Amino acid sequence: MASIDLPKSPNVFHPEKPSAVGSRNSLAQEYRDQQNEVNQLLEEEANKVIHHLTARLPKDVLERLDVMGSVKEKLYNYFNQNYQNMFNRYMVTAEDEMVKKIRNYIDKEETKVLARYTPKEIGDLLDAVGGADKFNTGEIEKSMVNMYGHLQGHIQRGVNELETHTNSILRQKTDTGAFVRGENAYSIVKCAFKDNLLKPKTVSDVKLSVNILDSELISPIFHYQVTVEYLIKDLLSKHIIDNIDRVIEQLKDERIDQGQEELSDSEIIFNKIGHVENYTDDKPDDPKSKRYAIIAKAVFERITELRAEIDPAAFDPQNVRENIKKIVDIENIRNRGFNTAINSITSILDTSKMGYQYIENLKNSREVLIREYEDTDAANLPDERYQIRLRYFDNAQLIEERKAYDVQIKSFETEVQHLWDILEILYQDTKSPFKVNDFEDLATKNKGKIRKQIKEKSGEPVYEDIAKAWDELSLVKTAETEVERTNRTYIYEKDKIRQKFIIMRNRMKQMYGYQYPVQRRVMEDRLAFLERDYFRFEYNINPYHLNPGLLLDVDITSIKRKKATLDSMANVLNEFLHGVSKGFTDAAFASFSRRRSTVREDITQSFGGDSGEKIPQQDASPASAYLDLINSDSPVSTEVEAPEAPKALEAPPAGKAKAGVVDAKPAAKKGGGRRSSKAADDGLKEI
């Protein structure tokens, strides 16, 4: 029987025939009642939401919810459209396409068995001789992996969109929580909602800044100008850390297998620090030092100050440094991290139907700017738009950004204070000397009487002689510590500038009323200019709040009752963070590879062991048992004595610490963890 005579699945397109392309039914489902299962699932989900609403909302609100139709019907239709149409169609198509992909492969395998004149051993031999590019199933496997990857992406994107819309319906508002979900919420540096200047009642502007640290990036990012020497040393450092982690994992497994306690977090850190000197040292001038065990010192000397580009006049393809640079460039270590981030954000925008008309990729500066529209004039742009700025910062850049931020704050303080002084002079000039205009005039008029009638009798100093610590604009500033000096928030200075804006505007209204002389118009124009630039500056991110890493800065303008761009951008941000960031991990939770309670030998509650050891007698005296308990380093069972520590992991004598292992526990008492009955009785007598 030839393989061509074997029956094959129908290669047709039909919405109802089982296993046809685009069909709702599949042979892999074995004719299950699919519609009944979907109806049961939708009914259960709708009832859960209805029960939640009826339990939480007041009765009058529930009555108003049913005015325009049943909430249950809306939920049922919403779940049905987003779940059934998305999941069933994709799943059925995936199952049938997978069958079609592997059909030819199955035919080949059956041909190999049916063709008696070709022994199976010959086929295996040809498969081994052919190499990786012949007689293998690599292409079929790649096709299946790509198919399932696309399927998973479609389902995940649909589920994320469904979750975002459901949360929006339940909250009936849009806030910071609509953008980034809980596992990535820590990465938000700033999120601000404010009314649009041109259309404050109907349109809102949103600024969202997300900082992904260097240690959290899946693919590390390096600046274009970084040297080849730094790249190689960074790879060596990762190699050393990986080796130390493997040694620690092996040590932890050995302790667990031998019945000892697990290493604590601090002990793991101390052991890692103790192993560092096994791989490197602080002798850069010694060619025989451990740091040059993998790459020789002469190689580092040849690539000193070698950057991304070499002068064509000095380029020689046979030099050592040129070949080392070529090896590093082939691996694309310098560019792959930032290119991965760009590919991720652009592909997600494309698949999420978030098109963009303008993109500027400043590769050498590690910055990319994406705008939905090329025009930057807000008056000519629609009310639904976005702008994304993705930039990588290192520590040197952040230091310069902080210096510029300091200068800008001081400049605003100087300009605002200058306008304040001018307004104060004009205000004093407009006051009449013959009447009381404000509290200062009243205090000046009665200053002499207060001195003679009150202060001279009591002996207290007059008001004018008392030092003033409060400027009546903001509360007294707390003295700075090292934390505030290195991480300036400028909250005090910003509050003071805002208060001056309010006071100056009110002072001008009080001075001029409904009159608009040239002095008032000039000062109001200057005040409006300072306010506009100051609030635009404050809308930006304080670089003191950033850490070296990737900064994603998103500016969104969206209609308040529509929120189309807001909802779509929420899915884009979550998918992007999932693709480029490892996220926050707590080492304390990740350190336990195995629990001792699952590998203990005494978990079976047996009274004897295979080794033939005798169970020691328990002390008859309760006092001696209590002393044994408080003198032991590990928990002691009241029934059977804990096994003695193996010789290999016992604490070494003083001055002869085991190489590579740091003992962070207190030294054991002489004689072991448990004392004899006589020693216990002696201790009891001393008590």
C-alpha cells in the first residue's frame, strides 16, 4: 500500500464541515456540544457580574441601570462577542491547520515503514549523515511554533482588551490604574491627568512616564559610544556571577540532601561574596592575576579606548583589535538591546491598530520619537492622538539632566521674584499716605503706641526686633539631610512659586480693579508667560526620580467620553513592558529551590533507619531536656534526636575556615549542640 493511497483530511473551506478551514466544528473535539458549553460559560460569567453588582450597588442605582435594557443581556452579548468569536474561531483553525502541517510528515514516516526494500536503519543513517539542514523536521517544527505563537498573541491581546474594557465599565472612570496592571505598577514614575487647554470640558491630556531599570531589562542596552573593553568586561562579569550562582545552588542542594537547614538570605549573600575572589581580583597590572584567566591582559591592552568606529586611515583587517571588534559586532551586543525595544514597541503599535505617521530613530543617542501625526500644532490636530518618546539614560546623562533641572528651577525663582519686586514697588507707590490700606499700614501707625503701652511694661522685644523665620508664603522648610541633597524633589520651592503666582494675580486685581493701564497689561502678560512655561516645566519628569535604564514617556490626548486612545494605549504599554522587562523579583521568594519539608527522611514517621543507628535515650529529667533545647543550634524533636551534621559541612576550626564557604552562624559550643546529662545537671545547679 503506497502512502499516496492513505486518506487525508478535507482541504476545503466551509463554516460548518468538521475540520474544514474556517469551520466552527473540529474532528479533534469529538463532536462535543460546543454551543451548549459556550452558553453555560457565558451564563456563569454574566451571573457572577450581576451578583457582584447587586451586592455592591444601592437599590435606586440598580433600578436606573435597567432603564435602557437589561444589564445581564448587555453583559451576555459582550462576553459572547469577545469570547466565542475570538476563541472558538482561532482554536478550531489552529487545530485543523496543525493537522494539515504534520500530514506530510506522517506520510513520510509511514512510507519509511511500508517500504520494505528500504530498512529503517538506512533511513536513520541518512538522517544522521544529512546534517542539520537535511532529513529533519526543523521547518515543520518552526511552522508549528510560529503558528502557536501567533495564536497565543491573538488570544492574549484579545483577553487584555476584554479585561481593560470590563474594568472601565465597572469603574466608570479612567485613572492611573487603567494603564499599567499590578505587576508593573512599580515602574510608573509619573502619571498626570489634566484638562486640555483648548477644550478643557471635553478633552483631557495624560502624561505617563515609566522607568525600566537596567537590572530589569531582558536584553541589556548599551550606548553607541561605549568601548569594546567595557562590553567584554561586562560579559565577563555576568559569566562570573553565573558561575557563583551555580556554586551556591549546588551548595544548597548538598545541604538539603544531607538533612541540614537551608541557607538564610544573609548566608547566601555572604557565600556569594566569599566566592568572588575565586574568579577575579583587584590586580589589573599583574598579567597572571585571576581577572585575566579567561582573556589575557595583552588583549585588553590592544582594545583600550576602542569604540564603535575606527578611523579608516588606521584600519587594518589583520590587526588583533579589528578582529576582536568584528567578533563583538557580529554578536551585535552593542545594538541589540535598544533595537529589541524599538522592534517591540513598533510591532505592538502595528498589531494594536495604533498607527503612526512620524517616527524619528536617533540610534546613536539611544532615543526614538513616535507621533501619531506629523504636525505638532495642537490647534490643527484631532482630539484623539498620542506621542511616545523612548530613551535610554545612563548615570552620566542623569547627572547632567539633574544639573540642568537645578538651573531651571533657580531661573524660575529669579524671574518670579523679579516680577514680585516690581509689583511690590508699584503697590507701595499706589498706596495713599493718609489712610490705612493694609495690615502693614495699620501696624506702622500703631507701632509707637505698642512699644510704650505694652512692650516697655512687660519687657518683651517689639515685633520689628524679632527674627522672622516664616515668610507667610509657605511653611518653614525642614533642614536638609544627605538624602534630600542627593535626591531633590523641589516640592518646597514649587509650592512657593505657585503661591506667588496666586498672590500676584490677586494683588493686581486689588490695585487696579477694572482699570487696565499699561503697567497692569505688561505685568499680566509677563505673569501669564511665566505661569505657562512653569507649568509646562513642572509637567515634565524630575530627573532626580529616575534611575539608569529605559524611560518610556507617553503623552496622550483623548476625548473624555470616548477614551479610544487611552484604552488602546493601555494594552500597548502592558504588552511592551511584558516584552522588554523582567519585572521586579524578590530574591527572598526566589531563593527557595526546594523546601526541606518535602525531602526530609523522617517524614515517613519510621522508628528505625536503614543505617542501623540506635535511637538515643531521652533524658529523664525535664530540666535537662529544657537545657538541651535552649543550647541546641537547630530545632530538636521531642521524640527522636536530630541526625548529626555530616563531616563535609561541619563548621571548621577557628582560623581554618573552609575555602569558598562563609559561615554566618555563631560558633557552636564545645561538645556539640546537646550536652550530656552530667553537664546538664551542673548547669541546673548553677541556675
